[in-house]
Amino acid sequence: MLHFARRVSKGLPAIALWSKFDNPQLRCKMGTEAHSDSQEWAKKLRDTGLLLSKALIGDKWCGSIDGRTITVSNPATGELLANVPFMSRKETELAITAAHEAFPAWSQKTSTERSKLLRKWFDLLIEHKEDLGHLMTLEQGKPLKEAVGEIVYAAGFVELYAEEAKRVYGDIIPATTHDKRLIVLRQPIGVVGAITPWNFPLAMITRKVAPALAAGCTIIVKPSEFTPLSAVAAAKLALEAGIPPGVLNIVIGDGPQIGAALLESTKVRKITFTGSTQVGKKLMEGCAATVKKVSLELGGNAPCIIFDDANIEVAVRGALAAKYRNSGQTCVCINRILVQDGIYEEFAEAFGQAVSRLQVGNGLDTGVTQGPLINRAAVEKVESHVEDAVSKGARVLVGGKKHSLGRTFYEPTVLVDATPSMKIFSEEVFGPVAPLIRFNDEKEAVRLANDTEFGLASYVFTENISRAWRVAEALEYGMVGLNEGVISTEVAPFGGVKQSGLGREGSKYGLDEYLEMKYVCLGNISSV
Ligand code: SIN
């Protein structure tokens, strides 16, 4: 995952908010409405009220205290979409206060009450999936079909945790003496700080917010400043669903400052983050000062092993999906394709043909399967990986340069004769480039696959069931796709080992990250 600086403008607090101090803790002007933008493209939304250029603190839609804003633009066209608040520490502290004040009432609701509100939020997300998808394509670039797919995926976490909320069971442990009863309670951890990335502007939010809310926690989310619009729209729907103000807060702006405010606060009891390993390490370090619980979903360097005995058609389809989804900008995207000698040429030929059929363009145009990269810095990173590989002997089979559409578009690329000496073998490219590396036998494949500090996703294609088991067990990764390139789903545990992170998101296991265990020892029950 990448993080880049963005244009920030200083200015008067144009649309807002800090003049009227009706609550000294939460200084947003009362009754401030969400602001809708009136641009042409915005009129294409069925519900134009979903386009908001504000943050959410408690029940107030807010600008920043000093009026600073940051531009959100369309990576496909460069068009300015909105100016959103560029917030910092002070606003984050207000959001923490709002979340802290909302916690007692929210955590004391019954799980059925919380479940019903989450379910209503799920219904609204699905009802507005086309609008939310449209917003996402505009701000993030992914093809509309993929964006709407992400909304459904994102809503899936809300539905799942609406159900799981009702299953937060405790335990009774058989006591070692007659007059005691030993009980285990599971309680919400408290206020949570969530920091989320631009590559999945909504799914990475609901994957954190839904289990947190189901457990009884309240939360402050800092979405990426590149893609805050779908996040804010979803937060508006959460309020409409009846989730009480303060339970979900959104602050947008200065990552390091917002992060520092979340880390330093003793009211914040947990940090959850999806993003780069570099930032994840800093957050983990920052959590030490107040001993906060932390979940991290960090970078990957996914290998895809294609054995001689693989079904070529299945392998091509799987590798294509796992490499080029979101134009290669996911943490579970294949970074290295390891192909066994005996099938190397045949696979390269079939894979190259499939890649050359991918349609690059504006994600709103029909038939487009590959959108732009998020920004120019991302394109430069891809270019540097390709140049490095070619300078060390790789050959470009398909693509290999910026797309003729210019700006942030890069051609879907396949490199053959890649080797472990190349930068792309050890660093996540986060773009549409697939290097094909040759191997000889199973042992070598596993060694190459594990030769990285990362351990998020991995993929294996083989028709040999014994080998499939053996290799899946030997891979040092949190997730393995066996004859499958699409492994993400809300019902399975997503997460990594080694420097790819801590904790799991999604599935019943994802709820544990937001719960504390309390042991209650009831004694002297035989005294009368
Ligand atoms: C990620 O890239 O961080 C998540 C991808 C997914 O959920 O599939």
C-alpha cells in the first residue's frame, strides 16, 4: 500500500463550523447540514444527497477548524470532484470525545438492538449500491462493475456482523472447588481508531466498523484523503439507519496528526489499520505507550505457484483475476508468478493472450476492466519496477509502458524470464505487472514463495491433491488460494503472518479483535 502527499489549501472556514461553541467539547455548529456538491457528474447520482464534502463528528457534519481543505480528484480524468476538510489533531480529539460519550449507551444496548440497526444499514447500502459504486469509480478509478461489487462486498461485512452480534458468547468454566463459579464474559473493548486505505474505499471500512459496532464499540474512522467520498456517503446512511450519533465518526485529513491523536489518547483502546507495513510498524510502536490493542493488515508479496500438472485454463483465469483485480492495487494481488519448467512456455503464451485482451480506460465506460492507477506516483513506482526487471534480463511479453491514455494509466504487463534478483521479486509493485519466474521442483517453488518478509496471500495451481495439501501447509502465509484466484469474502478470516500483519478481519474470528475477555470468579456460594 502506498501513501502520497496531496494538495492542501488553506482558507477561511468557508462552509463551516467552528464559530458557535454550543458544546465546548464538540464545537461544531449545531444543525449543520451535510453539503452537497452541484457538479454535473454529481447530478448522475440518483440520490445527490450522498455527495458530501464534510467529515462527521457526533451528529455534526464538519469542516476543519482552520478551514483547510484537500482536493479529491478523479484519477482517470484529473477532474476535481470535491474539496473535503483537511483535519488534524484537534478535530480528532473532538471525534474521540464524541465516540467516548456515545460508548456507554451503545455498549449497553442489547445485541439484538445493535443487530437490527446494523441490518438496516446493510439494507441502505444495498439500496444505494449503484450510487455508492458510481462515487467510488469517480474517486478511486476502479471499473464501475468492480466498484458496485465492492459495495456489495462492503455491505456483506455489515450483514455478517449484524448476525454475529447475537453470538458473542461467554463461557462457564468447571470450578476446582465446590463453592466457586468461574465465568468468562466478553465485553466491547471501547473506543476504536480505524485508519483505512484508498484501494478499497468502503470494504476496508465496513470490515472494521461492522465488527466494532456489533461488539458494542464506538469508532473514529480516518479514510484515505484520496477516497473519502464513498466513506462519508456510507456514514450518512449509517445515521439514516438509526445508528446513534457519535457511534461512527469520520475525520479526514492529516494522516500523521490524526494518527498521533488516536495513539496518544487513553480513551482510544484499539487501533485497526490497513495500509503499508512501514506505517503499520509506526502505529504498533505508538500503541505501546498506552498499551492499546492493535490489528494490522499490511503489505503483501503474493506468490502464485503454477505446477506442471495445473489445469492451464483454470490457472490463467485464476492468475488473471488475482493479478489484475483493481489494476493490481490490492494487498492480495499476485506479485510473483512462479511457473514450473515443463509448463512455462505454454502458460506464458496463454496468460499473455488473456492479459492483452484486458480493456483499459475510464472505469465509467462500458467494457473497461482496467481503470487507472490511483496517481502519478503509483505509475512511477510501476515504471521503476519494470525498468529494473528489464535491466536485469526480463523480457516484456505484453505491455511494459504507460498507456496511450496517458495520466495515470499503465498497460497491463507480463514479464518473462524474471528472476529473484529483481526488485519486483521482493517489493510489492501495487500495479498491473506480472513477472513470470521459472522453477524446477516443488521444494524450490516453496523456497522461492517463502523467500520474503511478507505473508499475506498466496496461490497454488495443481491438479495433484497431495501436492495441494503439502504446499498449502508449507506456505508461510495467512491465506492460500488453491486453484482459485478470488479468495476474499466477508465470511472467511482475512489476514497475514510475518510482516503482513496481526489479527484477522471478516468471519466470526473478526469479532474477537473488538472484544475483551473478563474472568469473573464468584466465590463462597455455599455460605448461608
Ligand atoms: C486489500 O487489498 O487490503 C484487501 C483486498 C481484499 O479484501 O480482497
